[in-house]
Amino acid sequence: MSLILLSSVSGAPGVSTAAVGMSLMWPRPVLLVEADLSTTSRLLPGALRAQVPHDTGLTELLVANSHRSLDEAALWDQAIEIAENVSVLPGFKSISTGMNAGERFWRSLIDTLRIVEARGIDIFIDAGRLMVDDPRVVFIREAESVALFSANTLPAIASVHATLQHGDIVEGRDAGWLRTELEQIGHFDRLDLIMTNVNAPGNTYPARPAAKSLGVELLGSLPWNPRGAAQFTFDIPTTLPKRNAYVRALKSLVLSYSERLVGQVEDELSEEIER
């Protein structure tokens, strides 16, 4: 089973929407964790239409961790089932609470998520925007896949480039912090790009050349299709429409993930045999 981090570095061009959509299409059981520090839960007032009160989630787990009682039972007490074999762990009740959650909490959370994963449940982490000195760095280090969402515009691509290229020093730090974090543990090959093709005539770039210039694998692309994406933003569909460009793109992305993760397991097994 796998832990998959979904994120961006310059805003979130559809990260949360895609996370919900892929969770609903995933071929195995999924737990989706809303770990975005820049906002409170999007899913509860959005896709669940405010029918579920925000009295569960990461805030309660933060309290449990302070009492050294963050375990699997506590985690499932805070999770909400949104579809068959799909559950969500809602985000913090306030932005200030999330920003004050330190690395110790995130370490405890991922240790507990690994127990859930061992039971045959894949973990999706909606991290929203990543940042320098991010307290959720443990997710970056531990994830089987770190997916960066980017719009296909020059400003968005430049922001991704800045986090991946060494040399530029900002406030005494190497601006290529994300590459550094992954290279230090030999996991830069786990970084993937997901491109959102926005409508900005004259200022957009093809996904594959952009990925090549960034030096990362292109996992897939999503169309700029607000109507198609709305079902995962403002309501949970009971059935998925077949003729919808956004849904077709998500299904293709799920397939790419399956191939990516299977290949990764095969590579790791080959390395073990060689040792």
C-alpha cells in the first residue's frame, strides 16, 4: 500500500478537487487526509455541502497527541466515511491551530497512518501549498509519491523551478529546498508533476516540455474544466458521469499512479535482491 502526497508550491491549482476525485476512483480503500495549513477543511463545507459539522479532524488529533493518545483508534474516531471504502480526515478548525502544529505532531500522525496503511488502505495527503521549513516535511520524506500540481503558465512553472534548482540563495538558504529534502534521502525520483491546463491564451506551455525543463516526470494533466470538477468541489457524486473531460483525465491519472507505484515496488525489490 502507499502514502501519496498531493501538493503545490504556488497556490493550489485544483489539488483538493483532484484529491477527492481520485479518492473516489481509486481501486483500493483510501483515507484522504486534509493537511493543508493555509485553510480549514474544504471538503466539509464543499463536497459534503456543510451537512457534517466540523467537530472532528486534525484539531482533535492534535489534542490527543498532546496527551500521548494519538493512536489508530483515535484516528478513526475523527475520520468520516464519504463513500464506500473512502474516508476523510478533516483539516484543522482554524488556520492558527494548523500553523502551530509542530513536527512532533506530524511525526506521530504519520506513524499512525502507517499502521492504517498496513491494513490495506492507501493514504492520500492533501498538503495544499508546501513551504520552506515546512513542519510537514516528514510527509515529503516518507511518501511513496510526491506530486506537485502546477498550472501551465510561466509564473507557476517558475515557482516550481525555484524549489527544485540549487544555486539561488534566499535569506541564507538554498532556494531549491524541495530537491534538497528528496535528494538527502535518495528519493528525488519519487517527485512527479501534475499539470493543470488553465485557459490563458499566449501565456501557457505544453506539459511535457515543461516537465522536461524541470527535470521531473510528468504523471498526467488535468483540463481546466470548472463544470466537470464542480461535482468533486461542491457535491459528492453517487455515480461518476462517463462523458466528462475532467473525469476521464482523473481516471487516466489514477492509472498512471497505479503503474508508477507498481514500478517503484519492482525497483525496490530488485535493489533488495542485488544486496
